[in-house]
Amino acid sequence: MAIFLTGSTGYIGAHVTANLMNEHGAGLNVLVRARDAQEAEARLWQALQLHMDFPRFYECLQTRLRVFRGDLTESQFGLGRDDYDRLIHTTDSIIHCAASLNRKSEKSCMNVNLRGTLEVLQLARHSHHYHGLRRFSQVSTVAVAGKRQNEVVTEDRSIDWERSDYDPYARTKKFCEHMIRQLLPDVPLTIFRPSIVLGDSRRAETTQFDMVKAFVFLAGLQVLPFRPQDKIDIVNVDFVADAIATLHQREKTQFDTYHLSSGVASQTFRELTAALAAARQKRAPVFLPFLSKPFASTVNTLSNRKGGIGYGASLMRVFMPYLQWNTVFDNTRATTELGRTPVPFSQYSYPLLKFSQETNFTYSYQDWPNQVGGSAA
């Protein structure tokens, strides 16, 4: 029996996959979108090479990773009958990581987040019917809390159906949580809500650069349109992945919902910029919060341009609300149950910035070794 994990080739999903492989010895069924088995294995290797060398990956592929080539949004993932039946009968629990983070596209979020989650729920219901499902874990987001300002939000106070949402991503993820609770009433559930996931505290290297680009852009400004005392809830991806893997493997958890965040320990803009300026041996920026509206207007205008400037501005436009809400998400449940806390962003932000700038926001992926046998050789 194995854990069915979606999103294994994504940023958080790859970290969760590696954690389950390296720390928990779990067997995994993974869904990978690809034209053939060779491409599926190559995509999985690309996602996991940040976490393990090829011999280790190949060993896992041969012994503990069962790859199902399919699409989250297709009926029964587009699998043949035999493969779908095999997935049903070999899945003992589910971690649903896959999602569309395209905050500007209602269509993408509806298709992947809602239709895709519904397909995963159908699999869960089938598996639970035949042999019982040990646990269903959903990777959601703190953004389900909707528009907030100057708050500390607990898990039980996050969902408010009368509150407006920031974007299609938040809206669809909120409804995903609702669907899971309604359609799996007899299955143990765990909902994980990460805050702004940015960087790995153990290493400078990363394969996810969208949020990093926004961070680097802000780090290069001499004037910032924020209130210096405002907090920003940033959490390291290694804490998030370890929390998901560890709590999912627990026989019983104390709660069914966890904020994977920095919580009240989140650092202020002043603390973050001071630490980064010291590491770079540069002067810290000046904070002029009255410029927030002109800054947002400029970002909106530039986001309509083509090229690098337009792309950078469009990223900033997406993330601006999350930088301005001065809201953090209480993480007492997670830190108490895990017995540890996230690493402050100031402790690893400079290596992340330096790596990203030196590599021009790219990760140098390794090819599949030619001398290795198997379907992807």
C-alpha cells in the first residue's frame, strides 16, 4: 500500500515527496502528466534532483515510487481501467498538493483546483469504499481567509463566507476545503494552510522563482511603500514539507487544520530589510507608506507592458495584497505538535537572493544519465 501524492513535480510537492522518501521510508503512488513513461520519469527526476542524487532517485524509482501517467483534470485522471483500479486498490492515504497558483486566471483555478480536486475526491471515495482510507491531507493556503487587515488569524476563524476573496486562487482553494469536508465525512482529514512559502532554510538553491523575483525586486529598491512595523508571514518550504509529511504519517493528529506559517513570530519589514542590508553591506531602504497607492498604480500600469519589466510588474501586482495586509496566521497548533518552529526568513534570505541573482533566476537541471538502464534511459 502507498500514499497517493499529487503535485510531486511541483515546488512544495517535490519537497514533500523527498521528505517522505528520505525521512519516512514511505511508498508513493504519484501522478505525472507526460506523453509517455520516459517523459514522466524524466520530469520526476527533474523535480527531485534538488533533494537527492541520481543513484538515490533511481533506487526509489525502482522500489518505492509507482508512477501513474495521467492528468488531474481528466475523468479518472485519463488512466486506463486497469491502472485506475490498481491506483484505487494500492492507495491507503492521499496527500493532495497539486494546484494552479495562477492568481490571474479564473479558468485555470476553476479547472485545476476545483475539477482536479473533485477527481482526487472520487478516488478517495473509491479507495475508502473498498478497503478504508487512512487519511486524506489537503494542501490549502492561508489565503482562504480572504481580505484581512492587521489581524492574527487562527485556523478556526479563517473561513468566513461573507468575506471577499483576494483572487481566484484563494476562492477556489476555500471551496476545495468545503468539498473535502462534505464529501469525505467518514475519512480522517488534515488541512494544511501554508502562508507565503519562500526559500529553503537549508540551502540557497531553489527551483521556484516567481515569488523570489518579487522579493529581489523589492530588495533592490531604496524606498519601500510599506509601513516598517508591519509583519509579513513568510515560511521556509522545508518546514512546510516536513510538517505535511510528519503529520500525515501520524496515526492521529490533535487537530484537523494547521497553519504552516511563521505566525506571531513573523518578522517586520524593518527587521527583514535591516538583516538583508547588513548581509549585503548596503544601506537599508527608507519606508514611505504614503507612496503605497502611487506604487500600486505604477505596478498596475507596468504590468500591461511586454517583456521583462511587464512580467516583473505582473508578479508584483499579484503579490502586493499579501505584502500589505499586515496579517499573520497563528501557528501554535503546528509548532506545538511538531516541537519546532520555522526558521526566520532573515536567516536565509541573503543566500536565496544571491543564488537567484547569480543564476539569473534559473536552476541548472541535470539530464538523465545515458548509461543508466530503465524506461527513461
